[in-house]
Amino acid sequence: MTDVSERPPPTTGSAAPAARAMAATRPGRVVGLDGIRGLAALFVVLNHIFERAWPGYPANPAPFWAAWFTYGRGAVVMFIALSGFSLGLGPARSGWRFKSLATYAHRRAWRILPPYWAALGFSLVMTWYVLAQPGWPVSNGKSVVVYGFLVQDAFAQGHHGGFWAAGSPNRTFWSIAIEAQLYFLLPFLLLLVRRVSARAMVGLVAAIVVTIGLLGPHVPLMNSALVKFTPDLAVLFAVGLLGAGIVTADERTRSRPWAGYALAAAVPAIVLMAVKGATWSSLNLFWLDLAWAPAVGCFLVAVATSRPRPVVRFLDSRLPRSLGSCSYSLYLTHMPIVIAVSYGLVLGRVARGAPTFFVLAAILLPVTVCFARLFAAVFELPFQRHRGWTPLRQSMSARLPRRRRTAPAAVAGHWRSAIRASGPRNQAGGRCRPAHPQPVAGRARPATRPGPTVPSGPGGSAARSGSC
């Protein structure tokens, strides 16, 4: 999801805003997006901690400062919009075309599937051998097939009553299947943009999705689509694609006050949540996601065009950027850890509500982040750096012999340092001078190293071991 960092050279004067805006049109990492990914992944972890501290919310009310953690779906909304935005930058620079569909498909599969399959294995192990969440169906062999082929949105437990109904090893995996389906949709969206326009593409997708939302309660087939496939996220994906087109447009379009637009567009969504209340919001995530779409799209454009600077500077600071580098791994792996710690260690031993929230946060935030960093180092980052099996194998084979060569030298150097540090000292506390090699009895001293014979006697041992 992230590429090699590329930053513009420093500029001064009136040319600086234009240079910052033009930086978004160049290939490379868009400054600030990694920070958004990292904070969104951390918000998902906090959402799942919140759900265990106040189970059944809003029936079990939470204080005002914690209630906003209930909208964990907002982080998924941001992830999907970011995905459309990031994938749209390349085609937007080249006439809304892929250089190669085969290359696009290979890169998406190479980027998404290895960490996902590794996380699936980890989740199954945690569910079978550590702790499964009480009250939920335990995963079985069908779960391996259903989740392995990314069709869990159609066959997950509760969505389908037939033979292939499968329990979930990790409840965060539902969005990965949705994102994979949107990858298949992307070429058709680009075709619409080329034939008509980006705004018309977003309008058509929104019209289809809103129609499904309106007819869903009355038409069983559309209601099933609403429950299974979460079509509202397609609008967020299309909005992200439109944002990529804005970032790569002319300077006049890029220089508009997109941060102000984002703030203004967020007001209706916030008012809707405040007026309708937590119960309505939790039962109408479809409409709430659509209400946030304009604000999310404008915010991404604002960050990509480096506005406002304090926000972009914070998003590109060390902590958010570091979280962003392992955000996908954090999203994939945190849930089994949250289940194990919550139900195995904390719940029932700490009072419900705020005490449980703070105890779980103190334990789970560092544990999940550290585990995600280790997981990403093995299953995610190598697949970002190397775009195929051949370069990956070559990199691994090049590292192994180097480690084998350097390991004995490192061990020998360590022992030499230890011997020097623990050698004899003289009476003043200084180190003894190293002894020179002594001749062996019965052998002649080499002609090139003449010297007196070392006398025997009381000083012999001191001479052999150096002067002390």
C-alpha cells in the first residue's frame, strides 16, 4: 500500500504552495497517508477494547469521552477510501488506464494475500488452542476453505444457512473480502471514468448503492446484498478514486480549500449521529457510512496536497508513520489477541466499564502493536520490497550466506574482547602487556628474530605471561 518515499526539494517564497501541490502528482509515497492508516488501525483496536468494556452498547451506556469509540466502522470507511485513493493515483497520471491488468492483479494479490493467509493461520491457532470468543461458533475445516478463498462475506456464519456456513476465526476479516471484491471492480470504474468522467462514475455508483439501500427492507434479494456485501463501501472506494483525480488535476483544482470542505462536509454526519443517537447509528451504519463519504474524500485530498501543514506534519511524524508501516498487520492480527487477553485475563477480575477499558488498553495497545511489527517484518514488508518469488528468494539466499560468514567472526570477536577484558592486571590496576611468543625447547629461534634466551627462574613465569 505504500511505496518508496519521495519528497519534493525545499522551496521558498510564493512558489512553495505550488511546489507542494505538484508533489502529489509525482510517483511515490504521498506524505501523511501512512499516518492515517496507522491511526485508523489503532482506532479499530480501541473499538474492540471498548466493546468488551461496555458490552451491548448502547444498552450498556458509556461515558461521553468513550462513546465515540463505538464507531469502529469509521476506520474501515477510511481504509476503503484510502485504498481507492492510492490505487487511483497511478491510473490518474496515465489517462485513467493501467499499464498492465496482469501486473495490477499480481501486485494486489502479492500485497494482500501472504499477510492475510498468515494471519488466518495465526487466528485459527489462537481460536483452536488458546481461546475462542464465548458465544460465537468455533472455526472448523469449512472456515479454512471459506476464509482462505476470501468468500466469507457470502458464507460466514449467520449469512448462509447451508452446507458452507462457517464460523469466523477472526471477525475483522469481513472487510478484506469486501476490499478484494472492490479490486475486481476497479477496472470497470476506470472504464467509466475514461468514457464519461470521474464525477459521473461516483454518481452512478452512489445511485446504485442508494437504490439497494432504499429497496433492501422491502426486497429480500437486495436485503441479502445489504447484509452480506456492504455495498456502501463501494461508494467510499469510488470517492477515493475521485480524490486521486483531483490530486493529479491542474493547480487551480488542487489549490482549493479542501480541508475546509472536509470540515464542512463532516458537520452533517456529526449532527446526524448526535440527533439520531447511538442506537440509530449502530443500526444504520449503511447510511452513516454514506454520510461520511464526502468528508473523507475531501480530507484525503487536503492531506495529499499538504494542507493544513500542522496536520500533515503530525501525520508524517514518527509514531503515526511507524504505525502505518504495520497497519495492515495490526488490523489482521489484533483481534485474537484482544479475545485472549480480555476473556482469559481481565474480564471477571476487573470492574466493567472504565476500569476494564483502561486496563485492557494498557495491556493490549503495546502488545498488539509489537506483535504487528514482528508479524509485518516476516509476512508483510518482504512482500512490499520484492515484487515476486524470484527476487524474494534471491534476497533471502543472499542474506543467509552473509549471516553464516559473519556469525563466526562476530563470536570470535566477542570472545577476544572478553579475554582482553578479563586478562591479568598489574599492581597499579593497569592491564598487563601481552606476552611475546617464547621459543620451544629443542628448536632454534628463527634467524630473522634474534634475541636473548629467556632465562629460567623466578622471573620466567612473569616473562611468559607478560610484564606485571
